[in-house]
Amino acid sequence: MMKIVKNAEVYSPDYLGKKDILIGEEKILAIDENIETGNLNVEAIDAKGKIVLPGLIDQHIHLTGAGGKQAFSSMTPEISITELIQCGTTTVVGMLGTDGITRTLQGLYAKVKALDQDGISAYMLTGYFGYPTSHLLGSVLEDMIFIDKVIGCKTAISDERASFPTENELLKLLREVHVGGLTSGKGGILHVHLGALESRMDILLDLVKKYHFPIHHISPTHVGRTKELYEQAIEFAKLGGMIDISTGGTKFDLPYKQVIYALEQGVSIDNMTFSSDGNAGMARKNSNGDITTLYKAPVDLNLKQVILLIQEGGMSITDAFKLITTNPARNLSLKQKGKIEVGFDADLCFFDAELNLTDVISKGHKMMKNNEIVKCNCYENCTDK
């Protein structure tokens, strides 16, 4: 059934004003001040007093869980769709981490397809921390061309758990995601995990400066792990690259403060994204460095940090929400995501005046209504209304 959202304060995330939004076949069909539907069978959704923004995008999340820090029993479990909907996430990109043995790309692909069937949009990266990297078919290039859900490749540098790929090896991976993207009509990114070793992101800056490789194919993440690393990330962003700030995990300062600092250094808000690193295995340590507690990295910190940018940092709704809507959509070349615009996917988040999330629509279907999950998978307890 078609739906019409009435009386909404719409942010695309650019402010559009009070508008109606007509939805059909999982797409946004029309946006106008007063849409008349005549005798059509249309479900009306009254959004009076609500702020409506695009569905949120998390471009770095461990959908099938991640390797444990204290043997097999500490491996994190798969994520549930309910966890994602509760924080407004309607598009995800899953990937492997350190563990490419007990966690497989085949299992990740199955999870991505399951989330799609459950009602959100899910994609994946081939590869993992190791080099030579893993892939589903004969190469990263073949994965990019022939597997619909593969939009890039994951690798790792400057981490004691990585395989320390050389410049030449990274260039070969970049060539595969680039050519694979050209052939398949995808953007093609090499998503690079950054650790805390002193080599930082030297090698990535060299790829851009020395080899002049197109910077938009290089997607560094965890850039706020240390202050020294973040200074290099700022340089990378000023060269035109997109830098990804993890809202979970190790960081030198709160993510929203990292954004403010980068803006003060001359980085455009259009060159930054947030991602959660959600569902990764995390550890708390005591003063002796011993692990005291294990926990799953939260999946809701992207939204929380964006709201802090608005409420504590004084940033506009438009600019703050770019970090988890338009910017990751552009970084991933997801051309129908990240905006409320005619022809785009009907992914919408509804907020009250205090920016509390109240309702979620994903691909035109109601997933959360009045703070209650109404659509979930077959093993979860909710009511589809």
C-alpha cells in the first residue's frame, strides 16, 4: 500500500520545510507542501510536530560478530535487526575484522541477504585484516563484478594484527576495487582499518601524493584512535579524502569533539563520516593493563554523537546529520540513499522536538512506530502492524 507522510518538518538533510512525502514501491514518489491523493488507497501517517530525516547509514559494522579477545567463548554474536532499527539505522555495510577463519565471507553474505529480507538495506566488503586477502570468488575484482552485495574491500594497516601490506600490494587491491567498480557500476572503495602503530597512515598519504591514486577510492577508518593519527587524517581530508571517525572503540577524544576540532583545522563537514564499529568485541582494562570486562561495541553511538554535535556543539541539524546520511552514501556510491528526495529509497527517521527517535520507515515499510518495534525477523518478539 502507498503511504503519505503529512505535516512533517523535513530535513533532506538540507531543510525543506513543512512537507508531505508520498511513498510507493519502496521509493519516494513526491515531496510537496500539500499532496492530494484523491481516491487512491493510501495510508496516511500524521507527522505533525515531528522532524523527519533520511534513514541512517552505518558503513562499518560487524554484522556476524567479531573475533573474541579471550578465546572462543568471547566471540561476539550476530547482530539483530531490532538493534539497528532502535537507533534509526536502515542501511548497513558489514565486514570481517581480525578473524577471517571462524568468521567467513560466505556467512557474512548470508547475513546481509537476511537483513535485506528483514526490511533494511545491507551491503558488504570482501577481504579482512589478512594479506593476501580473502574473497568469495577468484579475486576481489571478481567479487566486485559478480556479487551484487559486495561494494568494496577491507584491509588493515598499522596494527600488530595486520599483515603489513606494502605500497605495491595496496595499489593492487585499489586497482581491483576501482576496476571492479567501473565494470559493475559501483563506486569501489578500499576500506582501511587503522591501528595505533607509529606508521599510522603514512602509506595511504604516499599512495595519494606519490602515485596520485584517486583518493575517493581510499576509505580510512578509526582515524581518531590517537591524536597523531588524527592529524594525518586531517591532512588526508584536506587533500579531498573522506575520513571515517569511529564512535565506538579506542579514541583520543569524544567523536563529536573530533569533528569540531577538524572543522577548526579547515576540514569540510562533507569530508567526514561516523561509523559505529558496532558489535565488535571490546575490552575494559584496569590500571595494570589486565582485561576486566568484555562487551559488544554499541551500535547506537552514531546517532548519540550526532545529537551531541547539535546540542553541545551548536551544529545545525543539516550539517550534523550529514555524517550518517549523505556523506557515507557518497563515500559508498549508494546513489539512492542518504537523502529525502524523489526517486530515492523511502528510508525515513522521525524525531520529536528533543531529537528522540520515535518512528522508522525502511524501504517504505514501517519498522518502528511510536517507539515500538513493529517489524523484526522471525525469531524476535514483535508485532507487525
